[in-house]
Amino acid sequence: MSLRTKLLVLSIILALIPVVIVGTRMIRITKDELKSSANEQISAVAARVAQNIDDSAQLMPLLLIQKTLENKNLGYKEKLALLTEVIKNVTDVVAIQVSVEGYSSPMLVTQIEFSNYLKTFSLDPKETLSLASDHIAEMLKKDDIFAGDLIYVSKADVWLITVILRLDESKFGYPGTLSARINLNSLKQSIENDQHTHKVFITLIDHEGRKIFDPKRADLSRRKLVRTTMGLLASNTHTSGVEPYVRPSGEKMLGAYSFPDSLVWGVNVEKNNADAYMAVNKMVKDWYFSILVGFSLAVIGAIIVSVSLTRPLLRLTHASRKISGGDLSLRIEGRERKDEIGQLSAAFDKMVGDLRQYMSDLEETTKAKERVESELNLARDIQQSFLPKTFPESETIDIWGKCDPAREVGGDYFDFFQLSDNRYGMVIGDVSGKGVAAALFMAVSRTLFRILIAQEHSPGQVLTEFNDRLVALDQGANMFITLFYGIFDTENGHLIYSTAGHNMPYIKSSENGEGTFQMLPPIEQTMVAGIMDGMTMDVAETCLHSGDTIVLYTDGMTEAIDEKEEEFGEERLEELLNRYSGLS
């Protein structure tokens, strides 16, 4: 395969891979979200219809009437007035009947407007709306509340349900019932409006799978969604849900079901699968179209780029083959061009002249470089051996430290050592400068410090003597070191420390309530070690408790520079410590 063909294929692949990968993931995520949204929308419609059915049953005002009738402190007139007021204000309650056992004639209160409406169809309101005592007894049986008995008054095109509440004989004074006829036409109109608004099919069914609000009461039990609803009604498991299914006609549908609390009915909401997921299908089509357009543009662009690049490169390829064969007298064509190809040709031409010299110098240069790298690696290993690899094991404290020099060797230094059974020393230092000189100065400083801690006990005394001796050892090198030295007593939790111009550590205390890292207060009398003798290093003291953490660091952390020439800084370090404090 030629370079031109490879460039063409590579350009197309590079153009399409990110589009396909990112687009496919976005399609999958968005598709799932849109489907979930469609499922939630259709489920919400079903739940809202079920709630409307419960509202239409008017149980709350009827329960209020029940309590009023059972109130012995109210007389007949007050109770009748309440019945009349409810009939007047609750428009869906078209009749209320109070039946008392032993009385042949129940008290019936009807809504005037509805009664007049029935009369226009030559219907007797009393005969249409009243309930016989044996019919009440058959429906109520042993329950205290009944809701159902759907009837259709065909002449008036009215759907009614009956709600019956048993009156407490001990309170009402007689065994009796409170019955109500509820007009469902407003519920029927609300369902029709929801169908138009949400572009769905809404069907109410009873426990036998027969359609509510259908004068013929069609049997829908062969439908898959209806069978699911009937099963839940039979098991008295009123759980809402959504499921896709296929109608006998082959039409794919998305269905939701829900249940009212007051009636043994089921609510089915259906929507054509294509309509429910219209946004998903449109998005997929747009995606395929974008892929096609992107592929076409990628092919055209790849052809242009490959031809413009490969033609002059073919000439250079032929020339490089001759050079590799040992023909160093060759003159490269195209040096006169003013673009990158011309610069490459001129570089090839110069390469021929310089190649012999490079080959003779290469061997010596390689040997010298290997010697330097070997010496630096040895120096790094020696310096790393100065730093502790393992730390004392203790039941009261956990210790860990690490040093990563910016170069092969550097001047940063830390140490941790046990002074007695319960006293531990910790020290961290930073030599001015970097490289080999800083590493040697660090080695001298470490040796001197180890000698002094065996003689002195107070951190202030150790650093004061360390400074004086370091000044005496320095013979014009003009180097110095910053140090922080502390001694921690595990019995009383006291930390005694001193510093020679070093960055103050951060402490996270379990006692301050905030649980954040805070820098130790600076010590007033301090000076970097190795500059001036006769300086007295002050000491300070704090107390650590169980769960406290102390972090020692050098300015290699805070003075690190990013690509914008900005230092990392102490504020970022403190924020970083607090962010990951739970991992310590």
C-alpha cells in the first residue's frame, strides 16, 4: 500500500473514529434518557387519571356528611341544611339519600339543575336516582363503604356511580346508610381532553376487562395490557407500571397502567411506539445523516492532503534510498522551494555533508554521555540511601515520607529517628540550589545533624549548634540550608520544634472541630542555617492528639511553576491537603 493510500485511509479513520465513538455514546445515553422521559410522561398521565377518578368519587364530602349525620348535637333541620348545601356546591354529587332501617321511605335530596336536566328527557329524578333498600344491602354487604355500581342513563347520556357509607348506629341512633349518586360526565370529559392534549388513548376497565364509559361495555380482556391490569386488580396489587407490547394488528405500542383507590377499576394509557419515541427516532436519523456528510467531507479532504504531501515526499524517498546506499555526493532537488518541503530538502542536503563528521563524533559523544549518566545514577542511589526507606513501627503513630528530586540528584532531605522509647525526632531540610553541589551539601548537613542529635536534646540547641558548625565548614561556597526539627513525645503528645528558616508544617487537629489542615504559627527568632553564626534558634511547642496529622514539606511543593509561570503556592497545598485528608 502506497503512502498516499495510507494517508487517505488514515485521514478518513482519524476523522470518523472520534465522531463515531462520541456520537454513539451520546446517542445511547440520550436515547435512554428520552425513552425514560417518554415512559415517565405516559405513566404520569395514567396516575393523573387515577387521581381524577378518586377525586370524582367525592369520598371526602360524603365522609363529612356521615360525621354530621352521626352527630347527636345537631337536629334534623341542621342535617338537612348540610345535605342541601353539599348538593348545591359539589356539582358532581347529584343525589344524596339517607336510608333508615324500618322506614319504608328514605330521605332523598337531589340537585335541582340535574333533576331539571333529567326531566327534559321525560325521566323521573326520584325514580332514576333513588336506591332501594335491598339493593343497598346487596352492594354494601359487610363493608362500611362501597363505591361502584356504574350505570348509564342512555336517554340523558349520563354515567353515574353509587357511593354508600354505613352510619354508626351507636351515634346515629338507628341502623342506616348514607348513599350518593355521582355524575361522572365531568370525569369522562376530562379524560377526553387528556387524550387530545397528550395524543394518547385512555381506557378505563373494570375487573372483568370491560370498558368503562362504553354503553356496550365491550370486552377488552384479549389485549395484553388489559390482561396485565386485570391480574393486578385480581391480586389487589395496585402498582403502576409501563410496558411495551404489540397489538394483534402488529402495531407496536407503549402502555401504562394505574389504579384509583376508591374504585375497582384500572386505567390504561396507550400511545403508538413511534409517536412515543418520535424524538429518539429523529435523533438517530439525524445522526446517520451527519455520519454520511462527515464521511464525504473526510474523503475529499484526505485526497487533497495526501496528494499535496506525497508528491514531493516521493522525490525525497528516492533520494534517501541512494543516500542509504552510500551515495553521499547526491544533491537533493527542491531546495529552492520556500515551504516546509524546501526546508526539508535543504536539511537533507546539509545532512549529506555533515553525516561523516557526525558518525565520527557520535561514538565519543555516546561514551561520554554514558559515563555521565552512570555517575549521576550512582550519585542518585547514594543520595537516596541517605533517606529512610522504612520507618519505626509504633502503635501510637504512623510515619511515611518520600523525596522525588527535580533532577537526578538534589538538595532536599528528610529523616525520622527514635530518640528513646517514647520520643521520636523528625527533620526536613532544603539546600539552596539543585544538582550535584546541592546533593553534596545535603550529605554534609545530614552527617553533621546526625552527630548533633546524639549530643543535644532540645531542637533549638541542635539547630543553633548546627548553624554555627555549618558556617565554620563553609569555605566560600555561599550555600545554605533550611531545616525544621521536631521531637514528639508519644506519652504526653507534646511536639517541641524549632526551625531554621524552613516552611512551617501543616497540622490537622481533631480538637479544633473543623477537621482542616492549618499551618503552625511561625517562630520569630529564626534564620536559614549556614549564613551567619551566633544565631539562637527559638523553640516552640504544641500538643498533638489521637487522630491528628502533621505534614512536613519543602518549597519544592509550593514553588513549583506551571506553564503560566505561576507558583503552586501554600493556598493550593492547603486546599489539596484538606481535599484528600480522609485518605491519610
